[in-house]
Amino acid sequence: MRLISTTFYRLLFSILAMMILSCNGLEVLATAPSGRTLVVYYSFTGNVRSIVNTLDEKINADVVEIQPAEEGLDYAANNYAIGSSLIAAIRNNPNDASSYPAIKDAGVDVEGYDNIIIATPLWWSQMAAPMQTFLFHNGHKMSDKNIALIVSSASSGIGGVVSDAKRLIPNGNFLEPNLWIKSSQVSNASSMTSQWLEQIIFPTITNDDTISVKVGDNTFYAILEDNATAQAFKELCPLTINMSELNGNEKYHYLDTTLPTHASCPGTINAGDIMLYGSSCVVVFYKTFTTTYSYTKIGHIVDSSQSLPQALGDGDVTVSFGHDETAISTIRVDEMSDNIYYTIDGRVVTNPGPGIYIHKGKKIKL
Ligand SMILES: Cc1cc2nc3c(=O)[nH]c(=O)nc-3n(C[C@H](O)[C@H](O)[C@H](O)COP(=O)(O)O)c2cc1C
């Protein structure tokens, strides 16, 4: 009798535990990250930079590159001697600021972001030293923020980098899984990042977030910020304006209307940024530099082929901002074949590389 009742209570307990767990499971079902996103990356030989370029086409994020203060060091020379000694110094004394190699001011305030994607190479099974420096100084400001990790290595597993991230951002809300892209897989980075964004249910851009930007024969697309200024600017489109050249890094135009503002100093201006200066001056930047001026960000022109500066040229230029779909309105339904892809400006591509295309009447990302 005692055995039966013990077994009964054990069974009852297991059923209750399962019910509680499954209820909790429902309650804690992952919710999609929302709010502002920062991608912060370091890249020595360019792999992580390529990965971040593919990511930048899919999400609405500010992107910041970490740069060592000392330029021109070859971390891989002499069997990775410099990289190895930098990692050893951190490993031996992780709580001492002097163990971390100096980096340039990244010009970013991480506190203004809800989601932070960290993309880094692996060095000697740890996080690359310059990225560790950035996180040593900023990780404590990332409490409760959503943290996502992308790591590239030649072959080593990324457990040590994940531990570094968790040590340097002790109170981060880490999104799972991490994304590991080996150097031999960088050519597949576009599909790997797409798949990963789905896994961490990260919001990707849609038609509603984009406008086309036409300069001469070149059509780019821009990802709009999620703010009232960008919405008001989108409502002005289609809009063709003559933009004046300034300082070898920007084109500007004063609208004859004002837009909502919430200006702040971004620290770093990135090539491709579309900004509002004051309440009516639209500025398109085609170089990356640091600034002390304040702007309200409207959006960012995606320019993975780096052709924006040439398209804008060095003088005044006419730029047309429009609704994305207008560029593809000439595609006929009978052209919606399985193997025909169109660029956003309606050109047919037979072997599409990574990017955004129209395929069978739908906008897709490869
Ligand atoms: C100093 C240094 C140490 C490295 N150590 C490792 C290692 O231990 N294991 C590994 O698989 N790859 C290692 N790598 C290779 C890089 O992780 C890999 O090539 C990565 O894709 C580089 O990214 P990047 O091109 O953005 O710098 C090392 C590279 C450097 C420069």
C-alpha cells in the first residue's frame, strides 16, 4: 500500500512538474527583440567585415567597427605572435584595464541601444583582443540588453569566445544560438545570417522600411529608421531634389517643409547615412568620419558594392527618393519564372550573389 501510494505521488508529482514546465515554457516562449540595434564588430583580415555587410542588408541597425589604436600591426606574423601575447595578457589578468590593447574611440554610446550584436574573430580560442577591450569598457553598460554573438574562426570551436562575452557582459540577455561562421564558410554568410536571424527571431527589414534612392542610372535602397522623421520623409516620396556638394563627404538639400526632429550627435557618420540637419536639411553622406554636429537619422543607404561615392560624384547631383516597388513595376507577371531574379532596379540577374532581389514577384534576400 505504501509502495503504491509512493508511486502514485511520484507519478502525480511528475505530471504536475511537466504541467508547470510546459506552462512556463509557454510563458517564456522567446519574444522577438525590438527597439534600436547596434552591430559592433572587429575584423583583422576582413572575414567578419564581410559577414557584417551581409547582416547590414537584412536588419535595421547602426554598425560600428572597432579599430586598434596602434595601426598596421600584423597580429598573424611569426605564428600569430602579437595576437598570442595580447590574448595571454588578458587571460593572465582579465580584471586589469592595462591587460587590454588600446582601441580608437568607437564614438558610440551603447546605452542608447536595446539590442547589441557583437561580431568578432576568434584568436587562440578566445575573443579577439580589440573586441575584448571594447567590451571591457562597455559591457557593464549592457545589462539586460539583448546580446547576440557572431564568431568567425578558422576551425576552433567558439566556447572560449562565448565565455569571454559572458564575462565581459555579466548581465546581458544572451540570445541563443550564437552564430559560428568558419573562414571557409564566409561565402555562405548571407544565407547563414538569414537563417540565424530567423532562429533568434530578430526583426528583418520589409518593404515598409525601405525607400529607393536613384542617382543617375544607379538605384540603391535605403533602410529607414523606425522614427517619426523617417516616416515623414517617406511620406514626401517620391521626391526628386538637387543636392549640393559639401566638404567632399556629403550632399545636402533644404526641403521647403520641416520634419519632426530628435537630434543627437551620432559621434560617427557612416557612408550611406541619410540625416536631417536642423528640421529641413536632408543630408546624404558618402564618407565615414567622426562628427561633433547633431542630426536626426532618417535612414541608411545599403551600398555593399561601395558604388555610392562614384554615383554621387564630386559636384552637385540630382537624387530621387521613391517607394521601393516603383523600380520593379515594369516586371510582367509572365516573367515570374523560377530562375529569373531581378535587382531592386529591375535588372535581370541569372546568377544572383548575396543581396536583395525580386523573385517570382516577391522581394527576397539571398
Ligand atoms: C592572432 C590570431 C589568432 C587566431 N587563432 C585562431 C585559433 O586559435 N583557431 C582558429 O580556428 N582560428 C584562429 N584564427 C583565425 C581567425 O579566427 C579566422 O581567420 C577569422 O575568420 C578571422 O576573422 P577576420 O578576417 O574578420 O579577422 C586566428 C587569427 C589570428 C589573427
